[in-house]
Amino acid sequence: MPKTIYILNGPNLNMLGKREPGIYGGKTLDEIGTDCRAAAAKHGLEVDFRQSSHEGDLVNWIHEAGEKAAGVIINPGAYGHTSIALHDAIRAVNPLPVIEVHLSNIHARESFRHVSMIAPVAIGMICGFGPIGYNLALEALAARI
Ligand code: CA2
């Protein structure tokens, strides 16, 4: 049975490819999901790729990943800067490896994006490389699990 990686995407990321291509690039979230499935297959991994703009969905999916997944890649969107609930959910599934991804370089943007509630409970964080960040995270997880 191939191991499954949950790739979770937070609020507004369903808008990718439709607006603000200057910041987030021209790919849609569906296209990123397709690329992730192909990249994961090269490592013998399966991907369960999801998006929700509701914080509670993301919390529930992290709990579910604790039962069913070998690791999690999460682009928490703006919740990454604010959500103690996501921080606590990741702590609750420890030692499940979680990697935080952001398409943009959050440190080169507004100061409110410089803080991450996820980074302290993730095994690592990748930002600023656009959709390639998801591939880099898959590579890192594949090496880890
Ligand atoms: O760079 C990232 O991946 C972010 O997680 C994206 C979030 C932002 O709040 C984080 O600070 C960094 C925003 C996602 C919004 O996506 C849109 C895409 C197209 C049009 C409008 C919003």
C-alpha cells in the first residue's frame, strides 16, 4: 500500500490562477494538485490534495491525517499567521511530520505575514518559490518517511 501525504490548502487559495498572478503565479490550485500527484508518484507516494477556507476543516483534516497519513504539507494561507488552533492541531498529531509551504516569500511582504504559528510545530518551512515549494516539501517528506 503506498503511503499517503495530505496536502492541505487554506483560505483563498482556490482563487489561484484567477487573480493576483503577479504575487502567486498563474497556476490554478487544481494544476498544482495534478503536479503534486505526479511528483509524489515518483517517490511511491500518494497525495490527498484538499482546500478549505474554513479553519475548522483544516483542524479536522490534520486530526484525520494523524490517523491516515504518513505526513502533511500545509499551505495554511493567512491562518498560518494567526491560527493557534492549527498550531494545536499539529501538536496533537505529533510526531506526524508536517511541512509548511507558502508560495510567496512571506518575509519580503507586510510585517503581519512575517509571523508563523505553524513553523514552530513543523519540521520545516518553505516559502518564496511558488508552486515548486510543494515539490520541495514532497522531496523532503519522502526523504524523511
Ligand atoms: O504565499 C502564500 O502561499 C500565502 O499562504 C498565500 C495567502 C497569504 O495570506 C499568505 O500570507 C501567504 C493568501 C492566499 C490568497 O490567494 C489568492 C490567490 C489569488 C487571488 C487572491 C488570493
